[in-house]
Amino acid sequence: MQEDFTKMVAFAIEQEANAKIFYRNVAAKSTQKTIKEMFLKLADEEERHEKMLTEVLQNRQQELNFTESEDYGVSETVEPPTISDDMSLADVFAIAMKNEEKAMIMYQKLAKDAPTPETKRFFEELAKMEQGHKLAMEQSYTDVAYGEVW
């Protein structure tokens, strides 16, 4: 069973690393300073996830505890924008919230397929973490995309 957990965490680490690389690549191509900075911050966040999971794997520790967040489903109503030089800040948040949504769903699926109750709880906690990040990106998106409401 420990081997299954190790494989699942290694897969999650790979996904976090891919997200980090994605954000850094977009930042490198961006000509807008604010957009570049936002994508670099997102990359740093993914790197923190990657390090946390690597530490879990090295210590064989499955205990995590994240607070459950609301899920207003904003991300599910937005199509991911095309990455371009003239992206708006709302586009950055839209991309980020869609990526957090995908990560949340991935961890929910890993929890569903978990071989043990401990592993299931571990991935449920990671799904809660991503749900919290998704909520933060959704709030930022609505603040920027619908600024006229405020």
C-alpha cells in the first residue's frame, strides 16, 4: 500500500512541477510587467506545493490539515482565455482559477481511488488546499473582471 501512496504523491509532485513550469514560461513570454509578476507569483506558489509534497514523500507523512473553503463555482462558468501579449489581469486570474480547479479535481479523483483511508484523507486535504486557492483566484478574478460592480 505504501508503494501506491508513493506513486500517487510522485504524480502529484509532477503535476505541481508542470504548473510551476507553465507559469514561468508564460511569465518569460509576457511583455507586461504586472502580468509577468503575477505569473511569477503563481509559479512560486506551485513551487511551494511541490516542496511540501516532496517533504511529505521523504518523511512518509500523510497528515495534512486544510480548512474547507466555499466553492462558488465561478471557475466553472469561465472559458480559459488564450495566452497572449495583450492579456488582462482578469485573464491571468482566469487562467489561474482554471488551473486550481483542475488540480482540485485531480486530488478529488486521487482521493476517490486511494487504496487506504489514510491516503484518501491525504488527497482530500490536498483537494481542500486547491479549493482554497481556487476560491482566492475566483475572488481576484471577479474583483478585476467586474470592477464596475464595486
